[in-house]
Amino acid sequence: MKKTCIVTGGSSGIGLSIVKLFLANHYRVFNLDLTPCEFGEFKLCDVTNSKQVTEIIDEISAEFPIDVFISNAGIHFSGSIENTSEAEFDNVFNINVKGAYSAIKAVLPTMKKNNNGAIILMSSEQALVAKHNSFAYNLSKAALASIAKTTALDYAKYNIRANAVCPGTIETPLYHQAIDNYCQRSGADKNNVHEEEAALQPLNRLGQPEEVAELVLFLASDKAKFITGSLQVIDGGYTVQ
């Protein structure tokens, strides 16, 4: 019998790599996103709309037990605290944090009923270290790490595990968008910036979405059944410098 996995933000970047890898490992995968995707079973969903998130997950869980939930939907935003408006702050938190809160709250009843489940949140190396001009994004990723830890404690008695994956600089569309925005503001050459970013990593390269997906698959599997409440860093050594 196939296991069922729900992924938010699974239409591009790390999320798409996760969807593809879980499908290749014989999971039934539901992708909740605003951008249509040919992989998995697509559900049009705005993660900032709690009512919509709950209705979609309830619909899925009425037919299939939810074995794995991966909170991946998120946006990047650059700015210091002074350069972050209240509207921008709210937008980052509504997508990155409230989206995770709503979906986790919706999957927990079926996981509790089945006395089993794996919840994986896509945090960041920025849950561990600060970066310049990353006030709201950094704060949101630290919040996701905290959600993983508190959820792990509260639901361990139901055999539900919660962990956060903390990627470093991964070459995704989100990464390229951030670099493009920086180059537009600063006038820097994108190729130079790209090379500089790679050189900041001890392994001298950027991570790939498929590498993060492999870690997520491991955390979802029975091979990781004694791992909960952890922050799993995958950053090419950046945070140990």
C-alpha cells in the first residue's frame, strides 16, 4: 500500500525535487501550490488561507491516511528591520510561518488517529546564523525551527516525529530571483555574484535541490524513526566556519 505525502510549495525548486523523489519512491504525493504542476496530484492552494488549507487537507485525509507532511512553501525577502515595512513583514510571516501552522494543525488529527506521522519543515541555515539584510526572512526560518522542536515534544506520544531541514545556499529559482534582485539594486554582475556565493561555501559550490530532497526522504522514512525535534543542516559547511 502506498504511503501518502503532502507537500506545500511543490511546483518549483526544492519542493519540486521533493515531489519527484517521493513519487520515484512510490509515495502518493499531493502538491499544494498556487502554480500548477504536472508532477504529483496538484491542489490549487494559498497557504496563507487557513480555511482553504484545512479544507484541502481534510479532503485528502478523508480518503487516505497522511503519513508525511512537508511544509516547504516560502518566500525570500531582503531587508534590515528599518527597511522592512509592516506589510512586507506580514507577507513573509503569512507565507513562511502561518502557512506551516495551518497545514500542520490540519494534518495532526489524522496522524494522531493513526498513531504515526512524519512532519518536516523547510527551515534554513538562518535558523542558526544571521545574515545581513535578512531580518524578516531570518526570523521566519527561526520560527519554523522552533515549530519543529515544540511539535516534536507535544506529539511524540502519538509516534509523530517533527524535524526541520536547514539548507544553506541552494541553487533554486528562489536563489536566482534573489541574486537578480540584488544585481538590479547594486549593478553587480550576476556571474561574479554567483561565483562569490559558491566561494563562501567550504565545499566551494552551491547545493542542489535534489540533495535537499534526499535528506527529506530520509527523515520521512523508517530509517529516521528515532530522529525528532532536530535541525538537520545541509549547507556545505557554511555554518561551521
